[in-house]
Amino acid sequence: MTRRRPVVGALAVLAVLCGGWTLAAHLDDRRELGALRLEATGSVRDLIEVEDRDAAARRQLTLLIADLAATTSALANTELARGAAAADAAGAGAARDEANARIAAATAQLAGAEESLALVQYGLDLQGADIDALGSCLEGISQATRVLAGGDGVGAVALMAAVAVPCGRAERSFAGEAGVAPVLPYDFPDPFVVEHDGAYYGYATNGGGGNIQLVRSADLVTWEWLGNALPALPAWAGRGRTWAPSVLRRGDTWVLYYTAQETASGDQCTTSATAAHPAGPFTDASSGPFLCQRDEGGSIDPSPFLDAAGHPWLVWKGEGETVGGRASLWSQRLSDDGRQLIGEATRLLHTDRDWERQTIEGPSMVAGPGGYHLFYSAGSWQTSGYAVGHATCDTPAGPCTKQRSEPVLGSTGTVTGPGGQEVLRAADGTLRLVFHAWTGPLTGYPNKRGLHVAHLSFDGTTPLINR
């Protein structure tokens, strides 16, 4: 049995509330918070309607099961009739053929009825699990939205954490065979993950979890909310525009690089903060941006990595398309402590493929077969056309060459508009590609970009991404 409309409708409610949660983190006007609360109430009302339709469907299917059971019982008597029919038809070829035809038809009908019965029962079991998980998820998210509106951010995050399991269960069941569900069922864009002492720490663009959202996992599958990795922003930075965090360990210090808006100029620039542990809290005491290419319209999406000799580097995006130029990716060596840029910046890539449109961003580099591998995102971020590209580089400072005219990771099934990717070396030494994606067919806010983790390997210099 397939009930696409209720499932898609329920998924839309889930996506709007989990994505709307991110919007709530940025709303300062009380009337807007009130509107969001009404939206959540309306979404729960939609859930009730879905549940009513589901209950009616269950009643109808229960009757169908009874009918099928009766059919099964009646057709089972076919076996008794088989002997009698065969005896009566003995010596009468035409009668025997007719009896055999009736038996074959009845047997086929019985097989079809039994198959339909199995499918109906499976559908009932699955839909019951879906609705229960969805109900728990939506109730928790609605409560979190109301608590946030009252000014209790800590309590709201706790409520989100409490329903992470049912929300994930609902997300996975709705994805079904058509796609792969995110491992975290909330809005978690531009993710970056590091491993420390057997645990994985994930960071993301500002949202319901704070300026820099922070989660933790033991296995890259089940995640718990830790809250806000960066409780306070520097005085020069504006709220609600802290993007694309990344973290690098240097000795006993963890350095957080992230994008923030410089209030005075309006430019999106890169800054840094430090902490003694990947769980934070991180502190940014800067009086201005760490990196901001004024002639490029700003510098965003910082991502650190180590070269083959263990020296730290930083790659980022220059916002050239915002000032009449072309978007481009850059790299520059970092000091050993990761707190300063040294040497000269080098332009690595710019937009030159049809699918990239005007935007190339979110670079991530890793040493691998044939030199260095540069992954990047391109296209329109709020659409299904957003995707991940790949280039090979001779050195961290280039030159770099795009290996194909198409993305290496694009929309597939319900995994829509993947991007914001970062390379992670797991505790066992294998590589992962961490990225965000919309859950199709829902793209653009107030929907959400969930966290995905895929296996990454190479066939020569060709990346293999296994979801």
C-alpha cells in the first residue's frame, strides 16, 4: 500500500518546523515570533488532520484484511473441490479442461489476495510507526519554539535534544527507498566534523542551536545536541550571519574559523576563536576580521587542513560575484599556531562550468592520491541544482584542475541540493565526506538542510562517494 499524500504532507510539516526553528533563532521582532508560533500551531493542526486521515485509512484497511481473510478461507476450499472436479471430469475432456481452468484461476486469485494481504499489513505497521514518531517530533519542536519565544534558549535546545530520536525516525521512514535520510533531523547547514578521543564533534552555521551550532556523536550516526559553541560574538560582528564554521587543533588549543558580518561595512569576513576543548566554549576577542578581501567583496567559508608535511593551511571563498567579478577559491599558509596568515594568498579556482552558475564556494582540501583534492560547492544554494564539484591540485597553493564538467555529488532521490561539504578523517583512519542537503522535494527555507555523512575513497584520482 502506498499513501503518498499523507506522507509528503507530514514530511512538509516536519521540514517546516525543523527549518522554521532556524528562522526563529534570528527573529528579534515579537510579532514575528508570534507568527512563527501560530505557524507551528497550524502545523500541529495539519498533523491532527493527517492522523485523522490515517485512522480512517486504518479502519478501511482493517475491513479489507477481513475481506481478504474471508476470500482466503473460501478459496482454500478449492483444494477440496479439486479432487471432486477431477473425478467428475474423468473421461470428459472438455469438462476436465474447464475444471482445471477454474482451479487455475482460483489459485491465481488466492496468490494475489495473499500478496495484497501481506502488503496491506506491512503498510499498516509502517504507517503506525511513522505517525507515532512524527507526532512526538512535532510536539517537541512546537514546545521548543514556544520556549524560545519566551526567551529560554537553553530550555529550547534541551527540548530539541529530547525529540531528536523520534524526529530522526520519522525522517528516515519518510525517506524510504527513494533517498537517504540525514543523520541529524534538524537544520544543520555547512557542517564541519572533527574527531577527538573517540568522539565526533559537529559544527554548523547559526541556527536554533546558537551562533555556532554544536553536536556530538560516538558513531557518526546518532547525535546529541551540546548547544552553542560560540556563546558571544565580537563587538564588530553582527548577529544572525555566522556561517560555515571549521575547527583545527594546534597543540592544546582548538581554533574555530567562521564567517561573520562586519557591521560597519556589511561585508562577510572570516574571523577566529579559540577553546581548550572541541566542545568549547570558544572565545573570539578580536577587534576586527581575521581575513577580509575588500576588493573581492569579502572572504567566507574558511576551511583549514594540513599539507603532507603537517603544515596548516586555510582555503576560503572570495565573494567576487558580489562586486562585479567572479566567485573564486583561495588558499594561504597559516602560522603553526593557526592564528595568523603567512605568505601570499593564491587563487585556486573560479566559476567556469555551466552547472556552477555564478557561485563557487565552500572549499575543502585534503592530501590524497596524486597530490591534493579540492572539493567545493556550486550553483544556487536553495535549489536542487546545488551540488559538489572536485579538482586536483599539485600543491596546497595550486595549480588546480577540475577533473570533470559535471558535479561529483548531486541530487539523488530525496537527497536534494547537497553541498557545504567537508572531509573528515574518522577514528579508524578512513575518510568521510560530511555535507548538508535538503530533503526533497522540499527546498529553500523555511525547510531545512540536514546533516549527511558518506564514505569517501579514491580510485586513482577519482573520488568515490558512497552514501
